[in-house]
Amino acid sequence: MRSKMIALMMVVPFVVLLGSAAIGQHASSAANCARAMSATEKMICGNARLVEGDAGLATVYSRLIQHSTPSQQAVVRNGQRVWLARRDQCRDTTCLRNLYDARTTALYPQLEARDAVLRRGVARIGQCAVAKIDQIGPRLGDGSDLNSRPDATGTSVSFTNGVHQVSYDLEKPVARSRIGDPAKVCLVSIPRNCPPGDDRGRQYAVTNLRTGEHWQLYDSQHMCGGA
């Protein structure tokens, strides 16, 4: 599960959220660190590993909120408030690292379960569904730039039906797409002989219904059983 969690955090960059912003607001890491007031926030902003951990948690948390029902969102947000209160009691970076790791690890299975339900509409080869694009960005990134686009590191794109794709190339049709564009998403291949619990390597063909452009990409940087 850990390898899949790391892969998703690399594939799907979202905003870095600190403090109360983690409950429901979107803000960049630079802006948050510029406004850091509490001792906890200053510790996070002064430690590269903690900034990365904050970005990773924001990736999982943001996607979980986006793909949850209103009642599920309330539960997740309440849990985040409790976690933030515990986080703000930390007095050293070790405490913070442990709490970030634990929270991200706790939320990730919930995200996987929600996205698996959403992907049921494209669970069989040849099956298609219309969804909206809800994330576009580079292959690598911490989500701190709200205006990030595919770049030299590659491309990532996600959809409201739980599908996400990644490429080592700058995919121009994706770069010309917009958040909210409707897209036809079709499952075209499923890897075989994968280890239990590792279903990476599904390939999806996508048509942006606004631009008419097409692309075909995998859902992970590595096939199942890989790094």
C-alpha cells in the first residue's frame, strides 16, 4: 500500500495546506509559509521534509474531500480538526513527522476505497464514462502552485470518476485542457499477474469533449509490482 500511496502523491499534486486552511481552504505553500504565525507552522516551514509531508497530506486530503459525499466530508473534516489540535501540541520535528506520516497513512485507504467506487463505471476493458477533469499538473510537484501545468518532468491529470493518469512526457492535449472540462474516459487495458492489492498499470483512453483532443495514458508511473 505504501508504494501506491507514494505514487499517488507524486501523480496527483494539490495545494499545500497549513493550519486551519487544511479544513476547507486552498492556499499555496509559499503563501502559507509567508503567513506562518504559530510555532508549529514555523517549524513546518523551516523543515523541507515537513513541507513535503504537509504537501503529501494535502494531496490525499484534498482528493478525499473532492470525492466524498457531504456526510463523508463532514466526518473527514472533523477528523482533520482533531488531528490539527494534536499536531499543534508538538514541540519538535520528530513529533510532527510521526503525526504527518500517521495521518496520511490513515487517510489513504479511505481515498482508495472512495476512488475504487467511483471507478466502477470504467472497471471493464472497453467500458467508458463521462467525467470532468478535476486536476491538471506536472508529473512531479508538491501542489504549491495553483497555476501549475504539465512541464518537462511530465504530466498528471485526474477526473471526478476516480481515474488519474500520469506520463513522463509533456502531453500537449492535456496541457490544452482545463479544470472542469468534460471528458470521455475509457479503460483500454488491465495489467495481469499483479501482487494482491496492487492494481497499478491500468491504461485509459481519454477524449476531451470540449477540445476534441485525445490521449492514452497509464494510471501510475510504474506498473504493478514495480517500484
